[in-house]
Amino acid sequence: MYFEDVHVGLVRTTGTYEMTREEILAFASEFDPQPFHLDEEAAKRSVFGGLCASGWHTASVMMHLQVTSWISREGSMGSPGFDDLRWLRPVRPGDVLSVRNTCIEVTPSRSRPDKGSARFRAEVLNQNGEVVLDATLIGMYRRREPAKANGEN
């Protein structure tokens, strides 16, 4: 996918990824060692009422699903970051996640005619269609052909 392939309103979806108990525990023990991610008994007593994945684990799965579904090695130029990120529901062992991205803005680069950027509303959904993570992501894309000096494609 190149910059010319992205337009406002474009909706892309991914395949699925099942979150396992073992992965949740492994990720948490290395990167987010809070009791509700590591200890099932402590998690039951927490606000979450049970073991749940780190939000950063969920965000990592979101990235994995996007890369394996549509991010092109030829067209992608990475990302300068994101505008916001919200964890709306806990992700539990056995949850099956997918991603739905909707393009909300496309901006040609003013200084680099060989690229442009796009903003996407990214929603990570569980198997019940409930949004568990919501973010506004920014992607930078290579153009197939650089824009002309007068701004025409």
C-alpha cells in the first residue's frame, strides 16, 4: 500500500489473534508486572475482577495484526506516533482480537514530494465485536511517484 492507495473513509480489517493465558503472563512478567496481569487471585480482587492482558500487550497485538494484514514493506515509512490511545475493556485469556482501521485524514508532505501521511481511527475488537482499544494512529507512506513541484500528482 502506497500513499496513493489511502483515502479518507478507507476501512481495513485484519485477521484474528487469540490471547492466551500463557502469553498474557509472559508479556506481563517481562514488560508490565502488575498483579492483575500476573496473579489470578490478585486479579480477582482488583477492579478488573480477573486476569487481564496489559494494555501494551493489546497494543502490540494490534500492531502485529496490522503489519501482517496490510502494512506494505515497500510503501510503509513507519510512524511518528499516535494522537491518542484508550483501553476501553479488559482483554482476557481466550479473547480473540481483530483490528478495524478507518482513514480519517490524508496529508501529502509539503517538504518531501516522495511521501505523505494518514491518520486512522484504529479499533481493536474482541470476539463479541466490543471495542477493547481505541486509538488515532499516524502512518507515513511512500508515493509511487513523487508529487510534481507545482503540487500536482
